[in-house]
Amino acid sequence: MRPHPHRDTLLGFLSTQHETSEPERALPVDPQRQQDPAVLILVDAAADLPRGVASDPALRVLPLALRLRGRKLRASEAARRSARQRFDASTLRQARLEWPDAGELAWRLHPNLALNGDVLIVLGNALGDAGVALHRMLAERDAEIRELRASRGLPEALQTVRIDTGGAFAVPALHASALLRAKARGADADALVRLAQGLAASTRHWLLPRAPRQFAATLSGIDDPRLRAWTEACTRAPWWSGYPLLEGDADGLRCASRARGWDRALGKACDAVGQALRPGAQLLLSVDGSVAEFVALPAVAALRARAQSLGVRMQATHLSVASRIRAGAGTASLALLDQPA
């Protein structure tokens, strides 16, 4: 893929996060919520959300903080800086992500989140779970939340369902997209919770880091035995063995193969995805760089043609800024959900 003029900006951030970083606003209380609870889908800002999904009124994005050269940038500040500052591979290596604490989330979300929704489906990912801070925030304010909800004629208890999606990058975004479409078709709260709990078993995902050692540094700082195979694949192999093609499904994470040259590795990834496609499945690709150029690459174009022939819903978007920090510049992520769109 040839260099793109926006390659080294925070391009992905604006594609995966609302363009403003405002506190949760109070919404009118619908009297029908006693019989039909309001469901909100939550992901953190690391999810590689397509813009159309990020703007859905039933989606909430939990903020992450970016620390750069010792200074902590909030989501809105990082978005503003992206329009005027380059964020190249060297800078990415210096950046660090930080989870919000309960107090920071409370400023952003409390109390309106607990009033706008009755069931919160929180999609975590394999590289960290911002839902931990959300759970703590809600637990610390449980009595207040119950009183506020009762005063508005809502059921006192707020139901929070935390889901391990089993992957990262494009995976939580794909699950959020599937849940939002099911909600738009009229699925009730119980059906959405059941769907969310079963998505990981139907998901396969592939990751192709262009800077494996940077991704290894990220993985080594996460205490999760599931990540060991990915960590070793990105750390121990000599550079001449090629780029690792990382893979994951309900059975765990692994290194599927290696290839000399990134384009060849991408071809292997697209071949693997193409063989796994089934009629009516859902596919999300996220990439650092120009999406138009990425989908025009021969391997991706062939995958797209096969997806169309099988009636697979395929979307492509940018990596989030958090994904770029974690996996390095030039990374591509592919997630496949073997369930009808």
C-alpha cells in the first residue's frame, strides 16, 4: 500500500469515537420502559467502530486516556490535536493508554447513564476491560442510583451485563454492530443479552501487526495467560522469519502462520477469512491507513468479491488510536461473525 497523506495522523480516532467528548445527557423518560427496558451497548474507545456504528444513539463509548511525553490527553483533546499534528510510528511507541478511574467516569456519565438505560451491555476485550471502572463507579453510587431511578418511575435496579468478546480491535466493534442491528429489528432486552453472551462462540478473528515487537511490548504488560501465544509469536521469532498472522476463536488465541513480506501475510489472512466465510455472515476489517486503498489491494478485493457472492455483510474502517498505540502503525484486523446480519 503506497504512502497516504493522512497515514500518520490520528485518523482512526475520529472514525471510532464521537467527535465531541461531552458528558452523558439526560434523555426523556419513556413510560413504556417498565415493560420494555431501554438497552445501551457500551464499548471502550479502543474498539474499531465504523462511523455509522459510533453514531448510533444506543451506543456509548467509554473514554480512554492517552499519555504522551508524560502528559495525559483526554479523548476530546486527542481528537482536536489529530487535525493539526502528525502522530507517526515513533510517537506511537512513546504513547501509553490509561484506563479511567471511577471518578473520571462519574464526571462523564453519572447520573444520566443510569437513568437513560435499564440494561447496560458492556463489551470488554482481550487486552483490557474499561468496564471494571464502570462497575466500580456504579457500585459506589448504587444507593443514589436506586433513589434517582425510583423517583422517575423506573425499576430501581440497573442491570449491568459484562461480556468478554474474546478478542480486541475489530472484534468488540463487530459485536456492537450486531447487537445494534438486532435492537433496531426489535429484539428485547433479554434477547439482546442472550445474543451478546453467544457472539464470542461464533467469532473468528485475525490480526496482522506490521510492528510485531511493539505489539509484544503491549502484550507483555497484560497479565492474561490467553495472550501468551500471541506474545511469544511477536517476541521470540527472528525478523527474517516473517510477519506473524495472529488468529483467535472460541478455542483461544494462536499464531496461525508467518509470511515474508506484509502483503504476502495479508494475502494469507484474506485466504483464511475467505475459506471461513459462510452465507449471511458478518465481516469487519479495520486498518491503519487509507481504507479505500486497503480494500483495493488484490487480496482484499478478492475477499470482498467472495463476501458479496455469499451475501456476507462486509465493512471496512480505520483502526482506533488505541489500536495503533497497542499494535503499532500499519496493523490490520479482520473479524468474522458467523451469524446472519
